[in-house]
Amino acid sequence: MKNILIYCGSSYGNNEIYNKTAQEVGETLAKQDLRLVYGGGKAGLMGTVADAVLDNGGEVIGIIPSFMEAWEVQHTGLTECIVVESMHVRKQLMAEKADGVVALPGGWGTLDELFEILTWRQIGLHRMPVGLLNTNGFYDDLMMMMNKMVSEGFVRAVNLNFLIIDDNIESLLEKMRNDATEGEIIGKRIERA
């Protein structure tokens, strides 16, 4: 794994632990020479992760739709910033550039991206490891819901196993590397629909 796609909030949340963890994630990515791929924003946890990677000598690729430029949310200090025409193209290109995905706490957009990338894995469009960083138990209730989806027959257990969960970024990345080296990541690039 070289390029890690991060999904996270464009807000900070109500607990400082989320911003502190986003800072740690960025520092860890830079220390491990992993390039950040993300949505290109400067606000909230997104901006914190990007700034931490850059402040520690790492590289950041941001991908942002053109309509968001008018909102002045684009991070202007990135290694590379790609402006695309739509959210759909943004998500596609972020996935194409990634070798692994990690979701931090966030809102609707984070969940949308997380479930879309899991769905793409389920239907065979990629084989990247997908991680969930469960900071402060943020995703505990979601994990219960996903287990309910399995027990009620709407998600197969093997597909739930695509999601690697941990509350520590270093051990999460290690688990993802192990997943990637166990023959799971063969031709992992996203196929164009």
C-alpha cells in the first residue's frame, strides 16, 4: 500500500479527540511514507489530516468537484489538487488512485463514501482493504447495525469481513497490509462503470 484514501468529516465534531486522532492519522501516514488521497477540502477533520501529512513532509493528493471551489473550501497547499466536474467523478478518481481506504468519524458524506466503496468491493470492482477507525467508539452503533444486517440476511457475513475495524491507526494500517498481502489485492484498481 502506498496511497491511502481517507474519508472523514468536513467538521471537527463536538469532542476534541476526533481532531486529535485526525492529526495522529496524518502524522502516521507521513511517517510511514504513505501518500494521502482525499476530497481536497481544508475544513474539519479533512483539513486536519491533510495539514498533518504536509507538516510532516508527506504528500497529499486532493480531488475536489469544481462547484466546491466557489465555497472556498479547497485546500490550497496540497502536493497535487485535481478539480473534477462532479461528486461522482471525484469518488471514482479517489478510488482509482488508492491502494487502501480508511474511514474516520464523519457525517453523511463519510458514510456515503464508506458504503459505496464496500459495495464496490462486494461486487468485485476492487480488492482494496477498507478500514474503519473507530475513534472513541464513534462507530459502535453502526457496527451493531451492520451485524443486524447480517443476522437479518441482507448482508453476507463474508462481505462484512471486507471491513477491517480498529481504534488505533497504526494497528489498523498493519491489519490492512496483512489483508493486502494475503492474496486479496490482485488487480485492485477500480474498474470504470
